[in-house]
Amino acid sequence: MGTSGQDQVTFWRTVAAGLAEGRPVVACLEQARRELRDTALCEPIGQIIADIRDGHVFSEAMRARGGLFDDRIVEAVRNGEQTGVLDVTAGRIAEALEADDLGLLDKVASGEASVPGSASVAAHLNEVIHQAAAARASDIHFEPREDSGGRIRFRVDGVLREQERLTGEPYARMVQQVKAMAGMDLAERRLPQDGRFLVEIEGRRHDLRVSSVPAIWGERIVCRILAEHTATFGMEEIGLGGEDAEKVRRLATLPSGMVIVNGPTGCGKTTVLYSMLKEVNKEACCVMTVEDPVEYTFDGISQIPIRPAVGLTFARAIRSVLRQDPDVIMVGELRDLEMMNLSVQVAMTGHLLLTSLHAQTSAGAIQRLIDVGLEPFLVNAALAGVITPRLVRVLCKHCRRPAEPQEHMMPPRAWEIVSRLSDGEFCEPVGCERCGGMGFRGRTAIYEILVMDDRIRRCVTKPVNVAAIREAAREGGMKTLLEDGLQKAARGVTAVREILRIVPHGTHA
């Protein structure tokens, strides 16, 4: 551009920031145009905006402006459009201009070197991502091996499957390509990094959250795939029905109190929290969230992403949210005693607070609150309920077959429950082309829903008697994970062995 170096940098940084927020290219260019100090650029940028509105892509409109943009910038934008990472590319252009070295754009424009069997590393990676999306994978794992190569695995329905193996050089280039698309530092291989990029597959945007760590044989990368419009957050869609659905709806619509969704990573906590937000997202209700990161967005809900690098922590964000007159606050996770104390204060001052915690069972969540340092009287005053989900695979409807459970294959408590379900229609997995030979296709959830009452509160003491809390909750109508899971197995939804695989041994009682 024929303007000052800083003006060029500002232009591309503004475009990058707007694209990262999901705004259209035209809106981003209009904003960047308003911030230009060099007024001579305003007219050609306006012509580019008009060309895009007439159906041209950004890179074509840039090229039509002659010498306004360096060819390397145009090529980088074209590559960014093709790979779905135009926001990252715009940021890279700003960095290259700031460093006064457009040679830094060469790798972005070229898409790296060739890989056997593919036109380029970028094309190979694009193929892998499309395969993962077609397989309904939630994650792609790039794992280095001792032979200097690596393997690619997909996590489908919670289980990893090997997809491909690569030799040394192709694997190293694949890792570099992922890092480049995610906006990571390609030269840094000693420290963990995080990044993200967007791709479009069959008309839908997929957000890939990327994490890299330095392992002993090389860099290991995991891409979490979040597809727009694929997540459903209705009660029935997340495996809740009948009385359990009503319990969750009642907890979600309380005027105040703290509701915890509890369990290990990957058990469906975020999905349950979002389902509860959907229940309360009404015109008369102010709903705000504090998350790390924001995984899905909702119209009508103010969602705040945590940014520790600039000082925006969970605690600071929550204190600010309280000055925004909210009715319902969702906090991504209770991480420490400060967060727990602050959440209790929020719940006791007229707000409904929804949050998550890591414990094995609903009674175990209460134990964790007290073990970390909360006083029992505060737990009793603030806590309204604990929802503990677990994700289990659903039997393939096309190949499942009837199978009677065997007593010798399960713990005594499980057999006791199964024996009471003698009229059930138990099935086992077989495997066919439609389920990829796994016998399962898709997942649902099983639940343990603890609603606080006087019986439970009498058991909340220091030290905590987890068994007493569990028995008091069962007297109040709580089904354990094992009971709910085996009831779903009795309806042919899943298999007994899948329930026993998922439910921790400590919850069989």
C-alpha cells in the first residue's frame, strides 16, 4: 500500500480482529477503511468492497486493483480464503508488515512442501479434517512416534481410532502446517502452545481448537472440532426424559442458588450447562456467562471469554458481571477456593449460578467443596443441586442383537439392579458398515441428579460422610449413574458392558 508502514499494520490488524469475531469480510474492510489515516486509500478500498458485494472474492478484488497490494499479500489472502483461515492470514500479514519482511508470508502462501499421495501438505491436512468431520470425530490426534514418524487418530463417540500413519518428514510437515493454520509460532517447539482456525465443510463452519505439547519423540497436537449448528441443547436431545428432565428444568429455573454440573473432562458437563441456559434464555431474564473458552454462542446471552494474559480472570469477570444486573450467571468451572467462595456469595445474594466441578459422583462433589475449604453451613445455604452426567455409546440400530446379561460378568450391585429389570430388552453390539464395525453409533448420557433437601443437609458435615449423603439422596429419589445406565441398557439404548466401562467402580454401590 502507498501509505505509512504503521497504517498498513493497523489496516490488517483491524481486518484480522473483525474476522476472528465472525464478522463478514465487507464489514471488516469498512471498519479498517474508517481507521485509515491515508485518505488516498479510501477510494480503492471502497472499490474492493463494491467488488466483493458484486460476488468477487477478496483476493480477486485485491488483484484487480493493480499495484495497490504486493503480490505476496494477495497470494497469502487467496490461500487464507481456500483454507478457511483468513483471520489468521490477515494477522500474519500485519506481522510481516510490522517486521518489514514480506518473505514471512511465503509459507502461508505456498501451503508448505509436498506430501506423498497429496498435492501438498495443506491439501493432505484438509483431507484429514474432512475425513474427521465425516466420521463425526470430536478430536484429531497427531502423535509422534519413536521412528521419527507419527500417527493420526480420530476420537469418535469417545473412543480413539487410528486413521493413518506417516513417516518422519511428512509427519513433521503436517505438524508445521497445523501450527501455521492455528497461528502458532512455528519456530517454538519447546513449549506448549494453543491456537485455533476455521474451516468450511459442506457449507458449515468448523472451529478447530488446537493444542500442541513437546513430547519425547516430537510435537504432539490435538485439534478439538466444534461444528456450528451441530450441537443440540434440548433436554431430550441430551438423554434426559420424564422425571429427570423435570428435575433439571426446576433447578434451571430457580430464582437463586448454586447448581453444579459435575464429572471428569469429556463427560458432557458443558452440554448440560448450555441446555440449562437454553431453558432460562427468555426475554424477561438477563443471562450472562464467564467461560474459558466460549464453545458455542447463543443469541440473547452475554458470554464473556476469560483472558488471563490481560488480567481478565474468572474472579475478576464474575465481580464485574454482578454489576451488570444479571438474573442467571453461568461460570465455566469452580477451580479453587476463591472461586467457590465467590460463587457461594453470588448464589446467596439473589442470583442463580450454574457451574461445573470435577468429582466422580454427586455426593463426591459435595465432599470436594468441603475438602477444598468451604464450610458445611455455606454449602447447605447455597447449593441447590448437583447433576452428574456420563456419556455412553449408543448401540447401532442396524446391527445390535438381543443378549441376556450374565451374572458372572458384572459386580454384585449391577446384577442386583439388572435382576429387577427382567422384562428389559438387553442388546449387545455386533458391528456393520454403517457403524464402522464398532457396533455403536453416537452417544447419549446417563445421569445422577441430586436435589438438596433437609435429609441431605443433615449429612453435610465435616468430615464428610459420602455414603450417608448418597443414601439420603437416594431416599429423596435420586438414581445413581449405575441405575440410570442399566435402565437405558434394558431399553436397548446401550449395552451393559458399556455402562460398566463408563461408570467408575466406586459408584457401583
